[in-house]
Amino acid sequence: MSENISKPAKAAEKEVVLSGIRATGHLHLGNYFGALSKFVRMQHDYDSRYFVADLHALTTSPDPSALHENVRNIVAEYLAAGLNPDEATLFVQSDVPEVSEMYLLLNMHVGIGELMRTASFKDKARKALGINSDSDDIEKEIIGTDSNKRVNAGLLTYPTLMAVDILIQKAKKVPVGKDQEQHLELTRRFARRFNSFYNVELFPEPTNFDFGGKPVKVPGLDGSGKMGKSEGNCIYLIDDEKTLRKKVMRAVTDEGPKEPNQPVSQPVENLFTLLELTSAPEVVQQYRDAYADCSIRYGDLKKQLAEDILKITLPIRERVIDLQNDDVTIRRILARGAEQARETAAKTLAEVRHVMGIRRF
Ligand code: TYM
């Protein structure tokens, strides 16, 4: 690993790619296929900047003892999955204080209404308030007295902070999973609004990136639509072999096809989706054909799936274990990354302050 502080000169000509993952726990297959595997594939061809979103983690789980540990784990998992600090800038969100200042400034151009309508806010607010229905009328609940404690303003302004992460680095490509597309749409809207309000061309409009394919939504093993930490249905990159096999073998299915070419139920389709992400196309086809002619045995499908997931996760797990306690390496990488990230962030913030009329005498 080189000790050079500055990035190679050619990086300046490459398009900026930026993305991050919240420090809320270990990374799972959703994070891997929706984000991290793309970070790794993009790191060489782009000016790639990847961070750990520790400030965003505070919006749902402000737990001082867990936060620091979570940041360390995610950095270790980034490196173990193949991110190379000599190719990509790796940093922690809170190590770039310019982000927090610009978050305050950008909030002056963001409407409370548009934030309250964001699907992720409504979901998280509903969860915090213990409301199970899909009713849109959560505003009353939020305004209700003691609920204010549970739905914090940071949760509401989550998209502003995310937009700032992206805009402060002037990123054009943001590799994220499907669930983040609305946040990206808001980022583009805020960028356009700022540029047009001040009549400047300061911010590019960022887009998702998926190597020509569709953005990924990795399903859960419990038959639900999405794998997620708060859904409790995750396969983690650091799961050991036994745990992982057990989770896959317990995945929800159905009674099996009774007629040829019967439509596939959601839980079984989820297993096929996972198989498509982890196995060779001919293997997927073999199981699809077996489903179509009713000869499929879900036990075999699950064994195959566990095998193919392990091929991806076990080497990562081994490297994570090596790295997890190597604070010296992690500190060195993050210090260098913070310096690189701050360089651009400070420049952008200076431009933003100037444009908004905040000038020194
Ligand atoms: P987080 O931690 O919720 O998710 C991190 C990344 O993992 C992807 N992801 C999934 N993709 C497909 N299927 C799933 N089941 C699945 N679960 C998670 C997410 O789409 C995301 O790409 N708000 C961001 C963090 C962030 C950020 C940013 C990202 C903060 N600032 C700036 C990009 C740019 C988030 O979703 O974190």
C-alpha cells in the first residue's frame, strides 16, 4: 500500500463516483449486490469515493457504543470485499465536517413537504411509531406530543444529507440499490433547484449506475420483498458456513408446483432471484426448467444456493477476520481518505458559501 497522500494525477480526469453505506451493522447480501460489488467493479475506471455513513446511522440508531464498532466493521468489510485504498478514496462521513455545514445550507432550499412525502421517511416514521398500516396520514401521529421524540428531524432531513454527500463531491454516478432511487431523484431535484435559484452551474445531476442492467433489489429469505437489517431476514457477509447454510435451508417456500408452468409464488421467486445473483446462468435455467416440469426439489435448490453464496462470502469473511482488529491499517487508510475527500468538499463548500452570499469581510 502506498503512503502517498495525493491521488495519481490521472484520477482528476476521471468521472467522480460516490456512494456510501450506513454504519448500522454488518453488511448483508443486499448491500453487497446493490452497492459494494459495484463499488469494487467501478473503482479502477472512475475517480471512486466510498464512505461509511455514520451520521446517517444516527437517524435511526443513536447508540454510542455500537457506532464506532460498526464503522470499523464496515471499513473492514469494504476492504475484504476488494476495495483498494490505492484505487478508491475510502472515508468516514463525519471526518468531512464540510458535509455538515453544507447540509445546513442546502436545507434552506428543501421543502418540509417533499421530505415528508419521501417513501423511506414514511416507512421509518411508521416503524418508529409502531404503525403497521400503509396509511399516508402519518403527519398527525408525528405531530402528536410524545411521538416527536421517536421521529427525529434528522430522519426527515436524511435526503438533504445524502444529497450533500453526493453534491459536495460533484459526483455524477452513484451506485446504489433500487431502494435508494427516490433519494437520488431528490438529489437531482435539489441540484437543479440550487443551480437555477442562484443562476450557476455548480452541481451535476447524478444518476444511479448498474453496468447497463437494472438496479438491484435483493429479496429476503422470509418471503418478503427486500433483504434488510431492520427486516431481520439477512445473510451477512460475515456469516459462518453453518449459520449461512441454516439460514438458506430455512428460507420460506411453498408446497411446490402442482401443474406444469404454474406461476411462481413470491417466496420461491425470491430464491430464484438470489440464485440469479450468485449462480451461473445454466444453473438457474436448470432449476427454472425443473420448476416448470414440476420435478423441482426445493431442498436441492437451497443447497445449490447456499453453496454458491458461500463461494462469494467465505473468502470475504476470512479477510474481514484478518482486518477487523487491524486498527493501524484502518486508521491510516481513513486518514488518507478523509484528507482526499475534504479537499474537494472544502472547494465545493467555499463555492456554495460564495454563491449564497456568505462572504468574509
Ligand atoms: P443503506 O445502508 O441503507 O444501504 C446501503 C446500500 O445497500 C443497498 N441495499 C440494497 N440493495 C439491493 N437490495 C437490498 N435488499 C438492499 N439493501 C440495501 C442500498 O440501496 C444502498 O446502496 N442512504 C444510503 C447511504 C448513503 C448514500 C449517500 C448512498 C448516505 N449518503 C450518498 C449514496 C450516496 C443507504 O441506503 O444506506
